[in-house]
Amino acid sequence: MIFLLSLFSILLVSQVSYSQIKSDLNLEKGDVAVGGYDPVSYFENKVEKGDRHITTVYQGAHYYFVSQKHLEAFKASPQKYSPAYGGWCAYAMGVKGDKIDVNYETYKIQNGRLFLFYNKFFSNTLEDWEEEGAERLEKQADKNWKKYLAQ
């Protein structure tokens, strides 16, 4: 009986952790991360839609890739290729600690990390990121993201 209670407790805790991780991510179309774009392609200075048949699940989200090679690279180092701040706008996270949607084709690789930005209705936050100090905003966004995750 104690074994069953322990097992139930472990399963309950893992479910809560899974939900918290998944709820932090900017997901679309039934748990698809990065809007279905291949996160590895950004590091090759491309923005390519992934193939839904070449996929993996990481932290409860589905990631699509253009090739098996990209899939294997992601599996070997998912933290490297996953977008910063759960795929939310880096600028908004840096300035106010807000989770704002992004345009998946507006991005920057900075300090080996993938940053995505809002770019709609005459507002390109990547330009603001650059003008207001990318390094400073990255540090502030990291602090804000940690606060957000601690809630």
C-alpha cells in the first residue's frame, strides 16, 4: 500500500511539473512549438517550416524539423535550440516581463541563443531590442523570466 501511495505521489508531482513547463511555452496548433518552424534552421541563418513527420517532443511541446539531421542535433542539445523565454517575445520579456506573441520569422541569434520577436502592425520589437541595447535587455529578460517561472 505504501508503494502505491508513493507511486501515486510521484506521478502527481510529475504531472504538475509537466503542466507548469508546458504552460510556460508559446504553443500553437495542438502543442506545436515555434509555430512549426524548425528551431535548428535558425542557427543556419534560415527560417524553415518543419515537417510534421520529422518531430520530437520536448517539455511537452512538439518540435518539427526539415531533416533527420536537424532532429538529431536538437535531440542532442534541446536547450541550445529551444527559443529563449519559452518562445515569447524577447523584447517584451526584457522590458516588462510580459509574455507577448511573436512573428516566427523575426529572430536573432545572440550569445548562442534563439530570440524571437513581435513584428506586426508597424512594430518590430527586434529593432527596439537593438536600439535599446540587446545585451542589457537580454540580462533583464533573463531576470524577468526567472521571476515568471518562480511564480
